[in-house]
Amino acid sequence: MKPEIRALGIVLIGAFNPKIFHPYWMKSVGLLTDTEAGDSNVELSNNDISIFSTDWMRFEVTQQRLTIVSEQHPYFDRILDLTCETFRMLRHTPIYVIGINHHYHYKFNSEDEWHKIGHTLAPKDCWSKIFKQPGMQRIEIVSPREDNYKGQLLVRCENSKRFFPGIQIHLNDHYEIGEPKEIISADSMVEILEKQYSFSYKKSQEVADVLLSCAERD
């Protein structure tokens, strides 16, 4: 089953200078083409926040948080490259936390298929003793990391706000690099992101496949 929408978001927590992040700066250092910079939509650009979008990604940064998101699967690798190359240039930016976020939206042919996932992930035996028509809105499962990094994996399954009957599956692949007072650069972030992106991508597909299989059970 193919998703109606698949999105990748990279979230960084650190200490940023939002004013730097502008399409024309990215063009000047070779991260965006002339056309991409010229056609970009700049919503805000000041010392506190910068927001702009191109036809394939949305970029938002405050003094504490940076987010890059794309809903165009062919550009996912470029999101990774853009993030890593940006902070190779701005390597003295301290970054403490990484979130690699994967979003899948699926639309079902029938409400019966849609309900099967809810009934499997959140059985109603207990809830039916309390309510006449209990229904799952959202479920979250957290797992400690099984590698050598600090952090966790969080999976959320909830009703899609964009398709009915449908669900959204979200994997947050979360890495804690260190305490703010310990971090003086972006080097560890770049290293982790480049090393772990493939794992994160494959894990998100595994999560989506397993949860969707719940709708196929008899």
C-alpha cells in the first residue's frame, strides 16, 4: 500500500542565528540554485525567526530550533545533504539534539479497514465496559535506542487530518548529543545524521509496513 503523502523532517535543537538563513545566502554558498532562490517564498527573516519555502522544502529556524521538511520523496536525500552541508559551513553552531521525523499518510478504501488498525493497536475489550462506541484517536509507543546513541524511537499512529478514512504514521528518530554546556559545534550532528539516516529511513518503512499489516488481518 503506497502512502498518499510521505514527508521527511529534520529537526535540530541548538543555538542558531536565524538572520543568516535566507535563500540568497544559500544560493551564494551553492546550497540552492539561482532559480530556487529566486522563486522561493520568504515569509519572515529577522534576528528571531526565519521562514522560507521552495517548491520542494520548507525551512524554519528560531534561535533554539531549526526544522527542514519536504513532502517530495525524490528530494529526501537532498534534505539530508542540505542539512549536513549547511553545518559544515557553520560548524561552530552548537547543536544538542537531532530528530529525524518520518510521516506517512494512508487512505483506506473502507472504514472497516480503517477500524481494523484501531481495534488491533488499541483493543476495545476493556473500553467497551466503559463506553458504547470507544475509538482510537492516537497511540504512541516509545522504545529505548538499541544502538550506542542516547535517545529514543517514538512511533505515533493517529487519524489522518488530510484523508478520511485514513491514518498518519509518524516515526521520531531522536538523538541526544549532549548537554548544551558541553557542545561547541555541529560536528557530532553532521556525523550522526550522515551515519544514521539510512537506518532511520529503513526503520520508518518497517514501522509503516507492520502497522498497515494490522488492517489486513482477518
